Amino acid sequence: MLVYATAQDYADYTGQDAPDGIEQALARASERIDELLMGAVYAVDASEMPTDVKVRQAVRQATCAQAAWSIAVGDPYGVASAFKSVSIGSVKLDRASGGAGDGPPRYAQDALSILRTAGLLPGIVIDGPRW
């Protein structure tokens, strides 16, 4: 699995020490970034990392932003969007209605902005409630 950022990258980006479990959070964040980059065109090396310094930096920063966001919202696997509400005591899960835009977003807005500014998003990503 390709992971675009390290614990040190995360600490540099956030200005805070990387928390326990950061490697897993960065791996999940890299998966989300891969989803966003589907269709983006840029040169890669043998390990599939971007070769252009600006592209590599944008992908690394977007990965850190995605990891920080998923840690902050407590949803490292991006599954919260499948549920309208969740309770732990006496377990109660209410599924989202299945309409597009239901539930919380799957992607960090900062990650989207970083990739969009770098010219890596081929279009606009609508994630969250529609207008």
C-alpha cells in the first residue's frame, strides 16, 4: 500500500506531535487521497510517488490534512457517512437515507483545497449536503 506521508510530515503539517496510531491514520488518509486523485495525471517514479516536487508536496499535505481531519472527527475509516446517527449504549445505528450528500463528508475540505489549488483535481468534488 502506498502511503503519501510520514509521522514527521504530519507533525510538520499540524505543528503538533504525531499521535499514537498515526501510521494507520496516514494509510487510511492515503486511500482517501487516491480516491480523489482518480483520473489525475502526473508523473510517478518506480514506487508510484509523484516525481514533481510541487505535486509530491501537495499530495503529502493533502494526506496530512485528511489524517488530521479524520482524527478530529473520530472517523478513521470514513464510515460515518453511512449513518445518520450512532449510539453505543444499547447499540443503535440509523442508516443514512441513501441519497447523495446524506451524512457527514468523507473528505477533509483542506485536503480538497490543497489538491484543487495544485491542479490535481480534474473537477469539483461535491462531498456533503447538496445545494
